[in-house]
Amino acid sequence: MSTAPNHPLTSQRGLTLLEVVVGLAILGLMAGAIYGIVSGSISSTADLSLVQSEDRRVETFLHRTRQALAHLPAGATLELKIIQTDPLIQEFILRGVPEAFIWGPHPRWDSPTLTLSPRPWDQALPTPPTPPSLRSKSAPPLLQHFALSLSVPDFFRTDPQGTPLNDSPLQSRQGNQFLKPDSDGRFWIPLLPEVDRVEWRFYDPAKKLWLEVHPPARPPLVELLLFLPGRLAPLRAVFSID
């Protein structure tokens, strides 16, 4: 006796297999959706963390700069030099400000001549990556990165005989494996580890102009334009000089 194709048992088995396939498909879709949500949440959290870390560094730098310029000691001067025009690289020099950008157990510079300048950033060193959400899609890739850095003669301190002092941060004119002197023998400490460009300007009240180069003086206002990776507009800060 033959079994008909539409036997109840055969039909029941077919429906069960179909349900299993549909169930697996739904489970796969749900797993993919959950993975996408979790992955997106982790990526957004990482981006936010990077942005907040960069913002904290910038805010700390602006606070220290504002402190250094708010009450200049008598005889202190500020100077702007242009080192390179394309791209614009300046040196912002503070003289006679012994408590500018200080740190350590005895916070004071014995030789208070501080120079702020963007220096080529060593790509071998760790750099904070730019969050994908802040990357500019229209801007061309940069060929060189910079670090806004600080140089002070006190980074290498010696006695009158030229012997490095015990509290000198560096014990050799050749520096060490992490810090090397430039062509002028100066050592640089990065304050902001990765920037696209830094522009300083002094306001000349007589000419009513912002100037990119200026001899030693005490301008009433100092402007800073800070171009950060991935940001579409520069951060602008103006400091008042008392």
C-alpha cells in the first residue's frame, strides 16, 4: 500500500523544518542588529572619550596661557617671530615671566625665557587618533603633523662650571632617547601633542591691526588661532595683557 504525498506525517515534518529555518533567520537578523547597536555604541563612546580628552588638554593649555599673560611682571616682554611662511610657523617668546607654564616641586624658572612653537611631530610617538565623526571629508590629508611645544633654558641646567645640576630635567646636552636637542641646542616639551596649525597675532592699537610678527613689546591683546585635527573651524582665543 503506497503512501500519498500529502500524508499527515510528511506535511507535519515539512512545516517543522520551515519553522526552524525561519526561526534561525530571525535569530540571525536579531543578532546582527544587536551587534550593530553595540558596535555603534562602543565606537561613539570611544569618539566621545577622544574628543573630551582633547578638549581637556586644550582647556588646560588655554588656562595656563591666560594665567601667564594676565599679570605680566614689570619688564616682561612678548615677541613674535616668523620661522617659516608656508605653512606659517611662528615662535611666541615670553621673557621675564618666571611663573609661566611652571610645574614640579619648585615651580619657578631660573632663566625665564619661554618659547612656544609648533614643532614637527614624531610619528613614531603615540598620538591620539582623530575620531571618525570629526574627520573632514573635504580637507586633503596633511603631509606633516605638529605638536605645540615649549622650550625653556632650564630644561638643561648647569652650574658655573657647566656641570648639570642634580635637579636639572636633562643631564646631558645631547638629551636622552626620548628628548633630543634641535639645531640650536634647545629642548622642546610637547604641550598639545597633535595640531594642524598654530597662529599667534599681537594687536597694535596705533595701527589698529593684528600683526603676525612683532618685536619685544607688551601688546594689549594677544590672539591665538588653534587648528586641531578634524575640526572644520579653528579655536580662537584672545588674551588681555595687563
